[in-house]
Amino acid sequence: MVLETRNLTKQFNGKGGFKEVTLSVEKGQVFGFLGPNGAGKSTFVKTMVGLLHPASGFAWILGKPIGTPKSREKIGFLPENFRYHDWMTGRELLTFHAELHKIKNPNKKIDSLFELVKLKGHENKKIKNYSKGMQQRIGLAIALLNDPEIVFLDEPTSALDPVGRIDVREIIKELKSQGKTVFLNSHLLGEVEMVCDEVAIINHGRIIAEGKLEELLKEHTHVEMIVSDYTSELIEKISRLSKEFQFEEGKLSFKVEDREKIPVIAKMVIEAGAKLYQLNTQTSSLEDLFINLIGKDEVS
Ligand SMILES: Nc1ncnc2c1ncn2[C@@H]1O[C@H](COP(=O)(O)OP(=O)(O)OP(=O)(O)O)[C@@H](O)[C@H]1O
């Protein structure tokens, strides 16, 4: 595992932060950490990179306990509220960070990063004259300077325009193809859906869902069926196997938490002697899943 936590807690005078978080992230994964504002995402990432100390629990990065110099050697971090030395030029800033990482002859690496984050031609401009989006791009370059094994990106596209967001998505895909692990904090669900393999959803500091994106989405499938010659007993049976069941004049609409229930229901219809004219399924979007889970969590 590249990242592992067990019952990790960090709160501020008993409030906020996150509680009892147990997570594991495999090498080469793009892991999406989702949650509403104030859920605890940034506190978690800051704790992972050693900027905050946990109150209790355990965590390791690349097998090394968090907060130790060893655990920080191979990580990259783009903070949510980035602010760089604005009197430096872009090149000076990257050279300074390369010195901190003790990278020898960093110029080639720096040139390739300016290219990657699409800041070529702006190397000698002062950071104070960079736009917010350009500052976020240089932050991404800093995060990648030491060839990290795991990169923590906290809302990496918050200052970027739609084209910039696509650029970041491409960079994330490129990192994945190089076998790197990306830990992506975001509330842009569409963006997460496009790049992440696995997600965890955090609400009020607690993890309320975790798993492979594909599996989580599969658990919430919407089904529509058109049947005739049915009996009330059949309709009753289907309603017991599903959620959010609606029925009107031969048209059934419902959700199943497990896709395997769909062929079972279809078989049931046929065996009951009813006629099945149409069966459509639609897997929920991550947005549906998110709203559903957060909504349920607020009620309970
Ligand atoms: N230094 C701090 N002192 C006190 N409370 C804090 C501190 N940092 C965060 N919190 C609280 O911890 C909770 C989680 O905050 P955090 O910034 O981790 O959330 P987040 O999920 O990253 O939110 P957002 O999406 O808005 O960035 C919030 O209630 C916040 O007010």
C-alpha cells in the first residue's frame, strides 16, 4: 500500500477535522477524496503530508510512519490555499524548491515541468504577475519536482478555467500511466468521475463510503420496465426487491442496490407469465451517489 491509515483522528479542541479514518490506497491508483465543504478533506491531507499531527491512530506513507522525514521523501503536495514567494520569477521559485529537494542540475527537469503545466514562455515573469490559475499551475510543477511516488492534490483546479481543468486531468492520467499514485481532494464530482479509480466520501469528519468507483456506482442502478399481463402479486414481489419503487399502468420504475437483482427480476416477470416489452437500466452518476449518501447521512 502507498498510503494506509488506521483509526486516524485529528480534531481542533474536539471539533472539526476528521475522526477514526481507516483508508488504504494502492500504488498506481487515482484516489478521489470527496466531501462537502468543511468535511475534513484538507485537514486529512495536511496530516498525511506532516503539516498537522494526528491526535490518535496510525498512518503510513510508502510504509513509513507519517510526519517522519522518510515518509515525506517521495511525496508531492499542491495545497488548496497556495501562496508562493511572489517576488521570485517562476524559474527562481522552481530552482529554490529544487535546492530544497537537493536535486542536482535541475534545469532540464524544470524546463520539462514548465512545458507539462503549460507555463512555457512565462519562466522569467515574477510570480506576483502570474494570474491565479498560473500560480496554481506552478504549484503543480512544484508538487511534481521531486518525482514523487504519491502526489496529494487539494482542489487542484479551483483557480483554473475549463481548458486548465482538462490539462490537469491529462497530467493526472499521465502520472497514473507512470505508475504514480494520485490522492485527489475535490468536490468537483464530474472531474473525479473522469479520473478516479477509487473514491472515499467523507462527511462531518467520518468516512461514509469507500470503494472502487465502478462498484459504488453499480450499487445504485435505476431500472425502468414496461410489462403487461402482470398480477398484483408479481408487482408486490418486485417492489420488495427494490427501492424508490413506482408503478403506473404497466410501467415500473425503481432502483436496485445490486445489479445482480436485475436478471432475477426479469426472470420473475417471465415465470409469472407476464409480458416484458422493455427493460432499461441506468447507472447513477457520482453526483447522484454523493447526494444520496450525504442526504442519508444527514438524516441518520
Ligand atoms: N486550524 C483549524 N482550527 C480549527 N478548526 C479547523 C482548523 N482547520 C480546519 N478546521 C475545521 O475542521 C473542519 C474540516 O475542515 P477542512 O478544511 O479539513 O474541510 P474540507 O473538507 O477541506 O473543506 P473545503 O471543501 O471547504 O475545503 C471544519 O469544520 C473546519 O472549520
